[in-house]
Amino acid sequence: MISNLRYWFLIVLIFLVYLAGMFATLFENDSAQFSVMAMRMVQENDFLSLFKGPNEYLDKPHMHYWLAAISYKIFGIHAWAYRIPGIMATLLAAYSCYGLGALLYNKHVGRLAALIFMTAQTIVLGAIDVRTDAVLTGFSILAIWQLAKYIEQGSVRGIVIGAFAAGMAFSTKGQIALLVIGLPLLCHVAYTKKWKAFINWKVLLALLVFALTITPMLYAYYIQFDLHPEKVIRGKNNRSGIFFIFWEQSFERLSGEGIGKNSSDFFFFFHTFLWVFLPWTIIGIVAYWNRLRTFFKSKLAYDPKHEFLTLGGITLIFAIISFAQFKLPHYLNITIPLFAVLSASYLYNIYTRDQQRTIKILKNGQFFILAIVCIATALICFYVFKLQSVFVYVPLIIAALIAIYYVIKREGDYVKLITMSVCASVLLNAVLNLHFYPNLLKYQGGSSMAKIINQKNIPVDRIYKVGDDFTWALDFYNKFPVQIATAASLKNKKDIWVYATEDEMNLLQNKGFDWDAQYSVDQFRITRLQGKFLNPSTRHKVTRKMYLLHIY
């Protein structure tokens, strides 16, 4: 087994990686958009209404924005303040992975599950590119753990905390929360046949706690939408916020109605899993297949040595979300805690059974992943964006030396397998957070232009735009939304600034506008990377310019 000293050293390393990403520039679209929505709550002192730019927002409920707004109230409006609730929710999820693993198996499995969860690539990415999924994941796995604790032990505390956590998750992203909490628990009850857990006065207490927890969110929806049937939201009037969150939301997600469609590929999440669970992908797949084979052989006959919560939950969640017409990789984040517990239990099982051949094969697989990570980090540092800052060199060299030390250190294959996996995650994400993302974000026009605006003391309340594109990063770093206008409405305005694309600049010129000052920055959709951008020699072909023009 891994010693306590080694375990906590690895935990500290990955936490330092989280900390390094905490101060990076916010990513467009979602992180910057959500941060602006929370900022608007604070600035306008209106915590009941959700707005996306000029439009009223009926998609996700309020909790994520409330938590960010509270952080702003305490720490001020900063990118790192926006990330604090997401990182805290991630740490809560890691602790809940420990709790669930310990409940279903033992403390050794729980400790390893927490470590696997914290180092999974999509979770590390989610701590810097914070979206609603971080809060959803944290409270969902807390609810699963505590409600499973109630099912196993009849714990009043467990069902109360579980109901509260379920309410927080529901108030963060709606019905999907009940799905990801309910399906694993239903699988657990069906396998253990503990149906009596539902026939108990404690269930009524849980429903009361859940209802009280979601009441603030329902009240906010009622005030913004139900009281105003005249409002037209996505082409429809008479929109009830309460009816939306209890019924319409998930069907819109599945059908793509209202939010659009981006993928009808049923296997989207299957191949996406290959990278989101790195560096544990091989182990996760092997663990899933091994557990699936075990249940097939036993024909799902109950065995107290096994649990069906993780396997059943993963399978059903994958199947359901794969039917959605709108898919994004981070939708898988909600399954990572279950994968972490399942993978940890498998690793512990092969260790206690002394299956040295299997351990050695998996260790070689992790060697392969570490080698891929080393190649990727070398390309990032010396080809994609060449290292220049000595302040970045030092921590990256330390991370590389730690990885090398544990590779060459003579110790048991099991300990080396786990340590190398964590080192692969630490090395890759140290390079991403300290070097790749800071350089990549130089191509995010809004945040780059905000720096110029600050340096030149340009009044933010005199900045306009004539296009339909959102300017989330610019809005956030200006701490003031860019005002929307038409070319005609700007005709009579003097001493203003216009933020525009090259086409919009040409439009203004053709309409007779003159300007005496002009600033430009590079712009690229940084969350949609492509080979031409990563290649320095072709990068200019896929970037465009954004301009700030002074109309005198």
C-alpha cells in the first residue's frame, strides 16, 4: 500500500496544480459568461434575476451564480474569486469519493478513489475552466454517499445531508442532478434488495429538507418568469420558470430544442472518455469490464463482497446522456466520482489478491501514458509555445524531476503504478496551467483588449459594439458590459470607443465614420483548438484581429 507520507505528498502536488490554475485568465465562453452573470448580480444587487447579456436566462438555475456572487462579495470581483466555489466543490467531491469508497469497501479504497478523482484530466481542467459541473459534481457525489449511508445504516444524519446535497445539486443544474443521484442509488437498492429504506418516516424528512433547499431557486424563478407571462423567452411567452425546471429543461437538452443541436453521435461520450479520465483511462476501462464480467457470471445474484452502485450508475448515466442532441465533454464530469471508486476498488482487489502479473501489465500501460505525457509536454514547451519565462522553468523542472525520481526509484509495482499515474497528471497539468494556458489566452481578444483599456485609462462606459458576438472576457475584466449599438445610433455620439471585428471596422468606414486612435489584438476561439493553431507556422491563418476604435 501507499504510505501516508507518499499519499499526502501526492495530494499536495495536485493541489498546487489547482492553485497554479486559479489565477489564470478566465476562458470564453462559459467560464467568462457565468462570471459576468454573477458579477451582474453583485453590481445590480439583484440576486433573483438571471441575465445572459441583454437576454433573460432560462437554462440553468441559480446556485452556481449565487455561490460565485457570494465569493465576489467576500473577496471582490476577481477571476480567482470566481473559481473558489468550484474548487471547494471539487475538494468536497474528492472527500465524498473517499467517503463512498470507505462505505462500499474500506478506507484504503476511499483514499485511492479521492486521489484518482482529483487527478482525472477533466476534473483538473474543470478547476480552471469552472462551469456549473464542478458544483453539480461536488453536491451530487455527496448526496450519493450520504443517501447510500442511510440505506446501509439507517442514518438520519445521512439522509438529511443527502437530501440537502441533492437540493443544492438540483438548484445548480436541474433535473440532471436527480438523474445522476437517483440512478446509482436505485441500482444499489435493487442489487441489495433493501427496498424497506423507502418505507420510513425519514424519507418524509428528506423530502422536506430537499423542498426547503430548492425553495430559494424556485422563488427566484417565480419572481423573474412566472409573475411575467408577457416575457418572450426563446420565442415563447407564458414561460413558467418552475414548470421549466421540473419538466421542460431535460427534454430540451435531450431534443436540442431551444439550445440547439451539436452532436447526434451516440458514441460521443464513449470516445470522449478516453481523454477525460486520463491518466487512469486504461485502469478505468479494465475495472469496468472486469466488474461487468463478474456480474454477468453471477447473473446479478447478490454477493456482499460486491456493489452495483458504481457500475450500474455509470452504465445508465452513459446510456441516457448519449441520447442527448446537445453534448459537451464536461457532461461526463458527473460520472468521474463513480469511475474513481470503481477503479480504486479494482486496484485494491488486484493488490490484496497479489495479482502481480496484472499489476505489472497495468504498470506498463501507465508507463506508456507517462511517455505520451512527456512527449506532449515537450511539444507544448518547445514547439507550440516556446518556454521563455524563468519563473515558469523552475516549477516545471521540479515537476519533471519528481516524475523522473519516482520512475527510477526501486519499489513495488503497485505503488509505482499509482505514483506514476499521479505524476503524469501533475506534470501535464503543471505545464498546461503554468505555460500553455497563459500563452493560449493571449489569443483571447476580449481579455487582451481589457489590458490595453486598463493601461490607456479608457473609460469603460464609453465602449460600444455593433456586432452580435458576446464579449464576456472584455465585460468581466472591464467590470462593465460593452454596450450594444447600431452604426446608425452611433452617428450622433462623440468621443466613444467601438470594439469591432475587421468586417465591422470596414462597415463603419463605409458608413463615413472616422477614428483617430486604433488598437488591435489577436482573437481565436481558444476552447476549440485545431492543428493549424497549434502549429506556429500556420497559426496566423486561423487567428483574426479585434479592434478598438476611437470615434472622435
